[in-house]
Amino acid sequence: MKKTIFTFIALACFLASCNNDKPAVQDHSVITVMPEMLRHETEKHLSGIVKEGGEINLGFKTPGQIEQIYVNEGNFIKAGQLVAKLDDKDYKLAVDALQIQFDQLNNEFSRISKLYGEKSISQNDYEKALAGLKQLQIQLQSNKNKLEYTRLTSPVDGYVQAVNFEPAEMVDAGTPVITLLDMNGMEVTTDIPAEIYSKRNNFKSIRCQTGDGAIYDMQLSSITPKADGNQLYRMRATFRSIPSGVTAGMNIETIITIADKDTTGTEFTLPLHSIFNDNGKDYVWTVETDTTVHKTAVTLAGMDSDGNAIVSAGLSGNEIVVKAGVEYLQDNDKVKIVNRTSETNIGNIL
């Protein structure tokens, strides 16, 4: 009898200890992701050719004999750089002669002004003296301008394509002495087919890629609205900044990014394993601010080129969606969000 009572007490103590050792409910650890808006864009790769902004013929604004040419064909020159000079001896003499006359007449006019103030001369004589001084001043400035015109400078950055004269040769005003390729407005011309021309209003960006892999952003300049005999439309795009490794005549690849349709922001992509099926319907687990999860119904529209699921309905884009740990969850479960360890920081050492 005593043995039976002892056995019963031991069994009760064991059951009590088992109840006390029952594990507490733990939060599920999950990895989350946010929906990414799907962009309906395609890229078209076409061949193009680099064109200079324009061809400029530089000439003196006054005639004379060339004294010096400071550039050679193929040289790159900056705006304002001196490229050629005329013999300016006669121009300097003309300026000096007029300067002497002007100084003399200016002194005489000072005396006339004083006499006019004292009413010793008539107003008509005073105005004649003033008109003569102004006329001489204009002639002096005109000759100073002609002296300045003996220096030929470049109006833009560019490359010297041709030097048409040699020192000691005579040139008239306006005669092209230097032919310059304007590099400021360098552009790329590309012939585009009718299929791309019809989508010109949906162009998202235009870029160009050289043979060495360098990519430059472009700005659409114009598209000829009339097709040529091959049913191609001429497109011109200018460089947003002057490239250093691109020259006129270079073959180049033009990359046009086109929006396939008007995106309203209602389609998103999610990792395929964040989607689960329940009774024939597709769902995702969304995490609320109180770290509980709720089953949210979604509508799928296939997969993108990277293998992600395309969600066409059910999400606004602001949700936090469970990416890993989906299979262990139930509605209203509490979760603990775990940050994925960086592949370059194994063990969170850094």
C-alpha cells in the first residue's frame, strides 16, 4: 500500500514538472522584401556615326598680308585662342596719326567750351567743334578696330581641319584662312526604322557606346519626319557633355530605351518563393507595424526576365512582404525580421 502511494506521488510530480517545462511560443524569424515596380521598357541598339557640330571658315575682317599662322591641321584649339595674325604696321600708324589729331582737337575743344561758357562764342561754333571732335573720335575707334581685326582668334573649341594659306600671302577680308570643326555641338546621327519612329514619343533615354565600352548620355535633337528611300528616318542626338574619346567620323552604337506602354505603377515584381498557394489562390504574407503577418491575396501576371513573379493586383507597393520563411507562418503570427548577411561580410564581422 505504501509503495502504491509513493508511486502515485512520484507520477504526479513528474506530470507537474512536465507541465512546467512546456516551451514558450517563439516568434518566427523571416527575411522580408518590398515590391519593386515593374518597368515596361525595351532597348534598341542601332549603329550611328559621330558628326561635328559644324564646319566654320575663319577669315580676317580686314585685308592684309599674313604675318604668322599659329596652328597646324589636326590641332585642337580652344575658344579665344590666337590662330593667325596679319602684318599690322600700317594699321598701327593709322591709329597713331588719328590719336594725335584727336588729342589736339580735344584740347582745342576744351578751350572752346570755356569760351562758350563765358558766352564769347556762338552756340553754332560750339556745336561744330563738338561734332568735329565726335567724328574724329569715331574714326579713331574704327582704326583701332581694324588694328584688332589683324588678330584672328577661334570662336569655339574645335579641331583645325585645313589651313588654306601660308605666311606672307595676301588675303582679302572674309577669305577663309582656317577651316575649323566645331566640337561644342558634336552629335550622333542614326537612321531608325518606322517601327522605332512610331514610338518616338515614348523614348525614355538615348545613350551611345563606343568600341571601348564607354557610354555617353545623349539628348535628342531632332528626327526627320520624312523617310528616305530605305524607309529610314534620320535621328540626331547631341552629347550632354563634350566627350574626350570621341571624334568626328567615328562609328558608334546608339542605345534607345523605349517605354513599351504607359505604366501606371500597378504592377510589381517579387521573388517567386515569396508567393504561396492556398486552395487554388495566390497569396503573400505582409508584415504589419505590430510585426504580425497577414495573408494577402494577389493576382499574378507571369514572370519577368529575371525569374521574378509579376504581381498585377493586390499590392500598393508599400507593403513589407515575407521573402523567406513563408511555409512556417499562419495568420496573425508574430515574426522577427532578420537582415540577410552580406556576402562580403560573413559573420557580421565588419
